[in-house]
Amino acid sequence: MSIDLKGKTAIVTGASRGIGKAIASTAASLGINLAIAARNEGPLTETAQEVAKKYKVEVLPVSCDVTKLSDLEGLVHKTKEKFGRIDILINNAGVSSQYPFEKQPFEDFERLVHTNYLGYVRLIRLVINDMIQQGSGAIINMVSGSTLCDPLPRNFLVYSSLKVGLRAFSKGLFWELRDRGIKITSILPGVTDTDLTGKLKEITTDTSRLMTTEAIENAVRFALTVPANVCPLEIAVINQQTPWTAPVIPFKQEHPGK
């Protein structure tokens, strides 16, 4: 029997658009109150108002740069101040960078590490002791379908290797905390039709090769609603038409503005 999540509180990062916005909506549809975080305050506030109105839950928008520890501390503090506790953490914020390694800008390394790995680990560390004290909690980390490839996809070595590290960390954290009533789930999505891929002309010529966010929303819903004694450790949701061994993302890409 699935668990009742009405009145629970979740933090969702990278929630102003794309996968994060879709995940926030999914959580809200389950009756979960939300603290949603992103850097761009305007779209974040719009998302908060839209989700709150549609699903009749409380939604707190918090402007947050996940690369900054002080911002993450502020996110946790404001969430607890508003809702009293944190039951669920969904780490979704992320950036991409695609280059042959010898051409990858040095500044990309730090940006990828702090956003796609360290930001996740720091935020988990900030909420985990409260979850331990509560004797319950759920953490969902958005990893990447590229981690299923061996060797990793060309031109994605730094991005994908950090996601491999995050996947290993998540699995190890589950084994470390499973006796504390805390669930850790990694979701491994393929290339998804979002604002990011919408900027990539070579992809959008054949959108049938892209997943919609629906498959990822369903994976999150499944992870959150299984019985209390069940933990989906990893959920891979991969494009039927897009093998990662031949990525459809072109070498030169234009990322949307932050």
C-alpha cells in the first residue's frame, strides 16, 4: 500500500523550468508542500504561483545558487522556518558542458563540480541529520543516463564522470542510512525535451527522439509513493530511439540564459 504524502514538505532544486518544474508539479499533485529553488527569481516565483494555484498546496520560492554553501544553508533555513521540517529532498539542479576534453574550458570544471556534484552532496548533508532525527526521509538525486555507458559518451567526460561519482555516492549513502528509515533514489534520465534541448537545432529537427518530462515525473511519483519498507535504488528512464553511444546532442550548442 502506497504511503500518504499529504502535508509533507519537499525541497526541489532547479525547479523554475524543465524537469525541475515538472517534478515540483508532480510532488504538489501528491499533496506535498514545496520549497522550490533556482537562481532566476522571476520564473521561480511564477512557477510557485502556478503550482500553488493548481494543486492547492503551499509553495515557497527561494532564490538559490547551489554552487554557494551559504545559499544552500539559506534554503534549508527558510524551508524549516516556513514548514517546520523537511521530509523530501529532490536534487535536480544541473548544468551541462560538451567538449572534447582537450578543448574544454578550465572554468567549466569548477562550475560542473559545484553544481552537479558538490551542490547535491552539500544539500544532503544539510538536511540529513534532521531526517535521521525524524526517523524518515526520502532523497532523490537526478543523475544521468550517460552513466550507463562504458566508456562514457564522447565529449561528455567531465560531466558524465561527475554523474558517475554522484551515482556511486547515492548508492553508498543508501546502504549507510537504510536502517535509519531514509530512502535514497537515483534517477537516470535520457535526453529530455526541455528548454535546454530546445536550443539545440540539430535535435529539435526530430523531436521523436526526445523523451518528454512525463516519464521522469512518473519515476519520481513511483519513488515517493512505494510502501515505507521499499526503496527504488535506481530508476533508469532511457530514450528508445536515442542510444547514448551515439548522442544526438551536437558538439556546438547554445545553452539558454541562466
